[in-house]
Amino acid sequence: MRKLLIGTMLASSVGAAAYAQDVGRVEVLHWWTSGGEAAALDVLKKDLESKGVTWADMPVAGGGGEQAMTALRARVTAGNAPTAVQMLGFDILDWAQQGVVADLNQIASEEGWEEVVPDALKQFSKYEDTWIAAPVNVHSTNWVWINKEALDAAGGKAPETWDELITVLDKMQENGITPLGHGGQAWQDATIFDAVVLSLGTDFYKASMIDLDPEALGGEKMGEAFARMEKLRSYVDDNFSGRDWNLASSMVIEGEAGMQMMGDWAKGEFLNADQTPGEDFVCIRFPGTQGAVTFNSDQFVMFQVGDEQREAQLMMASAIMDPGFQIAFNTVKGSVPARTDVPNEEFDDCGKKGMADLAEANTNGTLYGSMAHGHANPAAVKNAMYDVITQHFNGEISTDDAPAELAAAVEAVK
């Protein structure tokens, strides 16, 4: 399938340009601006251009997508929505409720999307039985990326428990490197918090992050989660504030830091730096979370456009859902396909693990939408949690006070 896709992408540029005048243009709003992300998005861009669709890029930097949503609001308010917008979770449903998104039911029915997209993703791909978005991938967020040389120097064994994790981090610190590469942005702090909460039990994660049980949010076990966050903060360098996530990945790639706790989009940075899983870096689930997966899914939401753009828009939706594209894109991006019928042969060891872990969690009922990435609750709840988590990580709220603060913040907005 990949060879077929590449062959299509290498079609005559002259012929494609001529055909593009007939097919139309897509304006795509996204926040994929890092090296690995840009390389992955280029796969889609070249695929569409080979079919005669002109691509107008609208990148808005910012790894969590907040700035992109601000830019989108301005465009929609002005009556000039982009053709397609990269979006996550409950943000998709918020825009659907405003009646400005396109209907993709015809192409979804023709291509059988219903049978191959996991139910957890369809919760966001559809609104009131109408397909409004094409899911491009499934990211899982409870990963740890470890520099292989640094791990070997720290004993060579990848940690499987919290205590083993602390032992490795301590050893890395003794060896003179920053143990934990991290960027001080609210969504990055929350990504680590997501994994820490999950490591304390799947029932606890569901009760606190998804069901918003006040006792789980404000109780003793949440106190343990914040205590673990405080401990992890002690392994971060002093210059972390405001650092973009991909710069933290670079610290691990270059051996300046031992590990990074980040979603599997980080793997795209390692691959873009010509690193090989198992040789240059190690991928593991956050200790204590093997068997469970927190996920987010990048989807391209289609907005209502004029008739002259509609054909190109539907071609873009179809291209995203093509199995060959899903392989080509996700092997570059670090994520796994949004379709259940895609084989894993072309994926590296981390990709194969990601696909197997996702299938296991889906079967066992331990596949959870990520709080940190807008798939557990609406934005108001997510942002309320962000505030408390980041204030605590920066020492502005004590570990003793943090659980009550978290419960109160959620109660105020839900």
C-alpha cells in the first residue's frame, strides 16, 4: 500500500497542477510545526497535491492547540472558516454544537468508516449521527521516552514500577545529566499528571479524571498523585519554564536529559533525528500503567464551505481515511492508525507496541480519553485542572492543599 501511495504522490506535477484548477483548494489550520509533525503532515499535503488539490497551509504554533482554536474563532466569526481544522476531543463537539461544521455522511457511508473506526474515536468524529471529522491517528499519552545510553549508564533496566523509576532518575542525576526533560507549559505538566494518576489505578483514573467524583478528586490517593508530581519536579532543570515539548525531546535525543514523559508524537522527533527504537532510545509505558492507555486522536474537522471547495474537501477526508495514507502518516508521526483494519508490518517496535497496547486496552475496557488532551471532559474542566496542576508543579500550591484545590476548581466549572 505504501508503494502505491508513494507512486501516486510522485505523479506528474504538471498534470496535477492543471487538474488542481478543476478540483479546488483546501485551507488547512493546524499546529503541526515541529520537525516530526511537519514531516508527517507533508505526507498528506503531497498526497492531495498528486490528486490535483491545492493545499493552502495555515500553521499556528503551540503544541496543545490553544492558539489554533483562538485563530479559528476569529476566522469563523468573520464568516471565513478554513476548509479543515486539526482538532482534539471535546473541542470538536463544541464546534459541532455551533452548527458550522460540514456533513461527511455520504463519503463515510460509501467508504465504510463506521465499521473500521473505534467507538472511542467516533464519540468525537460524529455529532448527532453525522460524521463531521476524519480521524487521522490515535495517540497514546502515557509513554516515557528514554535515551538508551543514559539508561545503560543508570543500570540498563527500564523501570516498571514507581520505585524503579525513582531509582533510575536518581542514578541519572548522579551521572550528571538532567534526569527528566520537560517543558513548563500547562498541557505538558498535565500530560505527566495524567500518567501519574493512571499509575495509581485505572478505577482511580476513571473516577477522578472522567467521572469527576469529588471524593476521588479531593481524597488521599489524589494527595499521593500530587506528592509524586512534586518528586518528579525535583528532576527537572531550572530552565524548563516555557520550553516547547519538542525541545525537551531534543534534550533526550542529544543526551542532555535522560527521559521525557510525553505522548507518542515525541517518537516523531526521535525518528526525524535518525534514531532507532531499541538502539538509540527506549519506549515504555509510564511505570504502573502497562495494560491501560490514555489517548487522544487528531482529527480534521471539516467546516462548511462554498460549493467550489466542497469536492476538494471531500477528497481530503477520503485521503485521510485511506489505509495506505494511515500507514504512511503514522509511521512518520509516531502515532497509530485510526482504523482497526490496518496491518502493523511497516511499523517499528514502538509502533507495534502502541498498536498492541491500544488493542489490549480497547478489549479490556482500559482505554480512556486523556484529561490533558481534551478527551476526558470539556475544555472548562480541563483548563480548571490545568491551573491547579501547573500552580502546584511551580510550587504555588502545596502538595497538602492541592487535592482540595483540584476538587474545588472542578466543582466550580462542571
